[in-house]
Amino acid sequence: MSYPAAASERLLSSQARRQNALSLLFFLCAAFAFLLRFTVSPQMMNMVVDYTAQGGSFYEKLHFGTYAIFMLLPLVLFSRPFLLQGDEIGIFKALLLYSALMFALVPYLFITGRAGSSGFIIDTYLVGGAAGLLMLALNADVRRALGDVVLVMVILSAVIGTIEAVTQHRFLPYGLRELQFRPIGLSAHPLALGALCATAIGFVPLTRWRIWVRVVSIFVLLVGCAASGARAALMLAAGETLILLMFVPWPRLTPRHQRQAKAVVLLFALAGGAALVAVLFSGGLLNRFSNTIFDENFMARVTIYQVFGLVSWKDILFGMNVDDLLAIVNEKLHLPYIESAPVVIIMLFGLPIAVLFTVLIFWLVFRLLRAAPLPAWVGTMTFLLAALSNNALSSKSPEITIIVVLLLAYRNVPYRNQPKSTSSAPVASAPKLDRLG
């Protein structure tokens, strides 16, 4: 081998090692930023700053994880070239447009005297766009690894929530008073725990984990969803599991053998599901189903829509301060909270802008779903239906960011042909996708 060729090879090897080190560093930083945003609840934030409490400076109204994601984004985008393949260019442009329009809402809220609500827009929606751009600036292996990290976090949250339900003791601070104990796991609210468990079930089949690990993970998530007391999420999770069982193709089986295998598994699943329901009932994890779903909590979500008759048409068309809206709800409807995303969004922005805001959210979600595998569709639809039954879309919550991360993590590799990795360190193979040709 000639000297120039050997020097060139050493240079390429040195560049590859540098890219490997950068990929590993960015993976660790992104995982830290995501977990910081997803696991540190508002109650924990309030122990340090006035995050959701009255008063305080504007900078205190943003989550530490939000700051971490925003600071990491330019570092990842501009530190080295990255490669966008196929539809990723369109998704990158869509995320830029989404982020720009979301950012434009912040000065609008300041101008209209609702500056306090701008933190909700940044913490819930704008950070989702930033997380999506951050994911696209990383290669497919790192994205998938980050998706695995998020799923493991949700599974761990389900385990913690189940332990909390059994012991009747929460591990993390929780400031709300409830008539019946409900666990929160690593989330901010019992309903958030249930919604995240139900959502994660749809993405577990897209991992490259061993089949028994995926089955156990789905079982743990189902139990965690039941333990959370989130009835709508649990019903969605049960239906979601059956849909995944019946309609997701099984590799290396002919259509005839698939039908036979699924029929047998379905019988076992129904029998096992009945036994699981009996065990959960005996353990007290399904007590909230004892009085049917049409209880006080259900009626509160229906009653809240009466607020439109208590405000003026000007308030409906142009919006109003959320604190004033909450005062009306407390005094006139005798409800402690507003657990309705449509009500909050309409009354915050005014009906015309609220419609555009909603269209933007759904447009981005379905843009990310384009060409995505069936389990991703099932998991995302479960998330949207569960989110509409609580206030995940109208409060400072990480759920939008989580769904963006999961969709970008598992959209590239077809789930029906998951090849085994030939590398013991998937992050180390990252530079092959980082270099621009």
C-alpha cells in the first residue's frame, strides 16, 4: 500500500472515530434532555421554581427539559453535516413550518395580555417541534435508540405505578387531592400515566427486542394502564392490543398459517384477559369501573361545555385570560379544573385561531404518520383519543413531544422485516448516515 493511500485510510479512520464519538455524545445528551422533560413533573418543578404557581418570572415558567432540548438543537444541527433521506426532507420542512407558526403565537399572547399562557405553548407544543428537528438531525440508529429509551421509561413508569397502586403510596410528589388513590408513576397525573401506557403499546411491536420481551412489555403496560385508574385509556389499550394482534402481519408465516396462529393466540389472549381482569379486580386496580364510567368525573367533562353560555361572544371569538375562565368555571359550574382541551384552546385563542391551531397540530401528526407502519398508526390514534379525554393537550405536558419522538424513531425500518443488527454497538455505526455524499 502506498504512503498516500495509507495516510488517506488513517484520515478516514480518524474521521470515523470522531463521528462515532459525536454520535454517542449526542445520543447521551438527547436522552438526558428527553428524560428530563418527560420525567420531571410540574410538582417537582414547583419545588425549585414557580413553574405552575402564580407569580414568578417568565423564565421560571419553562421546564428545565425544554431549555435542555432548545440548547441541544443548534449544537446538533450545526456541529456537523447530517443526511436526510427520502421523505425526511419534507418532514424537516414541515417541522420548521410548524415550529415557526407555534413561535408566532407567543408574541400574539403577549400582545393580547395572556403572556402567562405562552409558557404552555412553548412547553407543550413548540418543544415538540424542536425535539422533532433534533431527531431528524441524528441518524436512524440513534433515533431508534432514543425511541427505545422513551419506551423503557414508559414501561418503568408502568411498573412504578403498579407498585404505587398496590402499596397505596406514591414515590414522587403529587399535590392534587383525590377521593380515591391513583398512582402516577413517572408522570404528572394518573390520567397521563394511563395515556402514556396505552400509547406505548402501539410502538412496542416496532422495536427490535426479542419477541418475549415485547410480549412482557405490552403486558406490563396493560397492567400499568389499569393501575392508573384511567378508564378511557384502559379500554383503548385493550382494543389496541386486539387490533395489533389481529392485523399486524407476522413475519415468516404464510397468510394461512398466520390466520391459524392468530386464532389460537386470540383464544389464549381472551382467556388470559379474563383471568387478568379477575386478578386486577381482586387486587383493587379496577375499582373505578365498579360504578360504570358515567360517574362524577365523566359528567364534569360534559358540564364544562356549559361555560360557552356563561361568556360573551367576544370572548369566544377573540379569547380570554385563562385565570378569568377558571374563575368562572369555579364559581358558576362549581368545577375545580378545566379538563377539556377544546374548551381551553378555544377560550385561550378565540375560535378562529383555535381552529387554525388545531388544524396545525393534526396536520403535523398525520404528516409524521405518512408511510408509517400500522402499529405507529394504532398507537398514535390511541394517544389522540386518550388525550381528548383529559387535559394533556391543554396543559404543560410532554405527551406531544413524546409522540413526535416515537414517530420519528420507528418510521424508517419496516416492522415486518426487522433485521438483526450485525453491530454490537448501533450508535457506533452512526457516521455512515451522517456524512453527506
